[in-house]
Amino acid sequence: MSLHRERGRMVVDDVRALPDAPLIVAEGSVIRPTDVPPGSAAVWLMPPVGVQAQRLTTRDGQSVPLYELLADVIAEEVADGGAPVVVARNPSQAVADLDMLFAETLARGPVARSVGGRRELLREANLDIVEQVRGYYARPWARGGPEAVVRSFICECGVTTCESFVTTSVALAAARPVIEVGHELPDGRP
């Protein structure tokens, strides 16, 4: 739990050092309202009561007590900080709420205006996940290798209505675009 508090400030410092464009999304439970400078475009996505425990049980067969404790700590910090909150009932509603909250920031862009541009951004996001996993396994205490790790990656088909995730290995995600079965690339390739 102590690293939770330290890492948030480091993430905010790293984001502050990046250029203003393209737009950057920093996410994660380590970023607390007290870490974010006043006037920043920031919001906290919170699951409806009980949803996180339900999802953890579905994913791991049990709800993990550490995650539950951390969720309580985050909810308290967000409430104490008076931070803006979006209750993420479902992905579509969360996106609509975020679009409204960040309309002015998003209007400054840049924005992917084509399927190809969207695919490039989705590819970059998936390759960031690949690098995060590889970075973890590069640490001296990590056991095993990163390439066989199976993760959930966003579908890179580029269709604006696609909300699919694909479960595949880091090696496959690094080697080629991640596309949901039945989806096509713009040139018609599956």
C-alpha cells in the first residue's frame, strides 16, 4: 500500500514531462487526487458498488481482498479530494460521460479521423502493453519469460463501434495486429 502513494506522484511527474501532443491518458489506481495539479483534466472511473468484486470473482474465481481494500482506499481518497467521478456502469456509458467531461480537451486533438489512424493508435496501445509485460520480466526477481504471457489486448480492426478485446500471447501481439475473430482489416484481410 505504501508504494501506491509513492508511485502516483512519479506517474504524474512523468506525464508532466511529456509533450502536450498527442493527448495522453494516464490511468491506474496509483494516481490520487492529491497527486494531480489543480485545474488538470482528471476524472476517476469508479465501478458501481459490488461490480469490482463480481468481476474479480468471474476472472479469478474469488474476490481478492487486497483489491477490495485498495478500492475502499481509492474511494475514500477520491471523496476526500472532491475529485470528479464517473461511475462506469458499462464501457459505452463511460465513454459518453468522458466525452462530455473532456469535450474541450479532446477538441484540441489530435484525433484519429480515419480507420487507419485509429488502427495506428490501437496498435500503439497494444505495443505499450507488450512493453509493460517485457519490462516486468526484465526485473531480476521475475520468473519465466514475457513472450508466453497471455493478456487481453484491444481489437485493432479500427471500427469505431468495436469494443472487443482479444486474449493472446505477448509474442503474437508483438508480431502482428491483434484482430478479433470475424473482424477484418480495411483491405478485407481477416
